[in-house]
Amino acid sequence: MPFNGEKQCVGEDQPSDSDSSRFSESMASLSDYECSRQSFTSDSSSKSSSPASTSPPRVVTFDEVMAATRNLSNLTLAHEIAVNENFQLKQEALPENSLAGRVKHIVHQAFWDVLDSELNADPPEFEHAIKLFEEIREILLSFLTPGGNRLRNQICEVLDTDLIRQQAEHSAVDIQGLANYVISTMGKLCAPVRDNDIRELKATGNIVEVLRQIFHVLDLMKMDMANFTIMSLRPHLQRQLVEYERTKFQEILEETPSALDQTTEWIKESVNEELFSLSESALTPGAENTSKPSLSPTLVLNNSYLKLLQWDYQKKELPETLTTDGTRLQELTEKLNQLKIIACLSLITNNMVGAITGGLPELANRLKRISAVLLEGMNKETFNLKEVLNSIGVQTCAEINKTLMERGLPTFSAEIQANLIGQFSSIEEEDNPIWSLIDKRIKLYMKSLLCLPSPQKCMPPMPGGLAVIQQELESLGCQYANIVNLNKQVYGPFYANILRKLLFNEEAMGKVDASPPTN
């Protein structure tokens, strides 16, 4: 929204490669004090209570729960505004056939029908209309900045309800003239995106319909004002986000001591997996025996983040420190699963018919597009992956045969086509070797991204077999690294406290379970 009566452009939603792109420069890995053993054995790594504390749980009051809820709501909203460049408030329209939608329509229609009958009475009644102009005046004044005194005085003078009532008593009030003034003022205050709405208001002849549409456009302008405020606040929030989120989460933790339980279990699971891996290595012939396993806190935390790429977001609760990025992580994981399948299909095709199609890059791109289109929505419950993989196999064979025919080459035999389709369909089977290979290489690539200070400036080498999805994987990897690095910056002290207890205090007392991971 404009200030001092001047128009400002409010942009529409635009797609972005990364919701967190502004943070790419500031996303550093854990600082030295968070990564070193000294920091994890000190008492100053976090103000939060110990996750392994043996103190009896204190009673949490209803007011404390509500305060924690408000803090979490504020934290989530601030995080979304700062990291999501496309975040905007939108009006939610009730479904037309819903009960609430019908009731709202009936009540509103009844009000405007009454207003129409009052204005058309003989003599006309203006009390409801005057109240509407009083409400319109307050809305218009809310759009002004403290410096807009001239326009403020003009609005108060023209829409002076006491004066309008005096005029109504003498049948001298000009409702249409007042409406025209309101429309003209709205035109000065609205964003350019509302210019068409203002022109439609000016072209409306019926005074009741004019007033009705004025309120509709004013609602849109209020939403524009809120979104402009969000846009103005975003740079400030981005500068202060780390400290703000950390402070807010500390308040939540003080009000709800169990606010790190899921996070502790998430990290502990990685500790157990790493300890089990080290114990297996110690049993390997020729391996050096050590007195006790020694884990890197950074390695444990990075492996915890890697687990999010295979998280069951429908059934498994996220760690509390990652709830603000839950939707982004889920979308990222879903896209990554689609890329894994595309890479698997490409690898199978190259292994079987690479000698024929190797010099045809346009064919490879066409096959990739076909796979991507058919795999859309693969994370829905109704999606039948086996059927889709079979369809992709049929389409792939058809495209390859078409290309071979255009070049005067013999097409695939029925046996080769059946073999190719069968290998495509088997990707969904458990322990499929192609899927396992691609999954392992993608994990390796993502893990290497977490070790880089600035992934967008220095991308790690792409593992073999992933060239077909390189561009998409690099973009996805940057988004993932940005989320992780910001999360480390915000919650590093809390993670340090948890890791200090798990790796050093509990390890010395033998409390960390080194049994094989359950999942």
C-alpha cells in the first residue's frame, strides 16, 4: 500500500528456485564453539534445560501452555515471512455450496435489501447508509500514514457523520456524491493492482450496489496493506531472524520443558546409528581397536539432517526445532523422490540401449520430460507407482522406436521392450539394486553439500549416474543446505546442549545404546 497518498506496486506471487535464497550468503556451518569438544563440554552452550535431567517434571499451567502456543505461532509466522519470498496473506472464500457460505450470502443479501428499501422509501431513510459511511471513513483513515494530515482532514470533513445526519434531516444529503468521493479517495490510496476495481466502481449505477462493491474493494485494499507491511518488514526480519527465533524458542522451552523431547530423540537416533557403525568397524579384521568410540558432534548432527530426506511426514512427528520448515522439507523430499526415480529410469535405459541412444541428447530430454509428467503427484495416496512405471516403460519404448524409424534403424524387438518395461516396474520393489545405488549417491551428494560453507558458490562434484537430474538436484540441494544452515544458526546452542549430554556425559556412563538402529 502507498504512503502519503502515493501508489505502491504490490507484486503477484512469483515462482522461486529457493524460498530461502536471501540467506545463501549467511548460511554458515556450525561455528567452532558449537563443533568443538570444548563447547560441548562447557555449561554455556545453551540456556535450555538438560534433556537428560533427572529432576521431576514440573506442572505446566494452562496460561503457560497458551503463552507457549502464542510464542510458537509468532515464531512460525516470522520465519515464514523471512524465508518465503512469496508469502502473502490471502482471503479465504467460503465454498458456495457450504452451509456457512449460504448463511453468509443470505445474511448479507438481507442487509443490502433492507438498505435498498430504505433509500427508495418516501421519504428516504439514511440511518443505515450513514453508518456505512462512518465505517468507510474509519477504514480509509486506517490506510493513512502519520504524515498524511491533509488527506486525513479532508476525509474527516467530507465524511462527517454529524453533518451528514443534519443534511439527511433536511433531505439535502447527496449519497451518490459521497460515494463518488469515497471512490476517488480509494483510487488515490489503492495499489495499482486495484485500478480496474476502481474503474468498475465508477461505472456502477445503482447506489446500493456501489456501496456493496466499495466494501468488497476495501477488503481487498486491507489485504494489500497487510501484504505491503509484510514486504516492508521482511528485510528487517531477515537481519534479526536468528536472534529472534532463538529467543522465542527459549521462551517456549522455559514455559514447556518438554519442547525438545522429539529433537533429543532425533539426535539420539543418529548417535546410536553412528556408535553401531563404529562398533562394527572395530570388529572388522585389521581394524585398529580403540578404547571407546569417539563421535564428531558435527557428523552426528549432519546425519540427523540427512534423515529428514527420508522422513515419513504423514506418520512421524518432526523435531520441534524443524516445525517451521516442515512444509518446505516435505516438498523437498517429495521432489527428491521423483528425481530419484527419473535417475533410475535413465540409468536403466542407458544400460540397455545406451549404444543406440547415446548420441541423441534430444531423445534423452524427451524421455526425461515424459517421466516427470507421469510422476507428478506420486506422493498422493491414490497414486499407483507400479502402473505409472509400466506406462513410462511403454512410452519410452514407443519414443525410442519412433526415433530409430526416423533414422532408418531397426526397432526394438518385443523381448527387449518387455525387458525394459519389466526393469522399470521393478524399481518400486524393496532392495532394488538400481534404486539403492541412486539413493546412496544422492545421499552422498547431499552430505557433501552440508560440509560446504556456501553451496551456491562452490557445488560439489556430481556423482556418476546423476547427470540427467544434475540441474534439478543442484537447485534442490541449495534449498536443502540453506534450510539446514539457517536451522544450525538458530538452534545451534540447543543442539550443543543435547549433544554434550549424549556424547560426553551419557557416553561416559554407558547410557547411549549402541544396538543396531530399528529403522
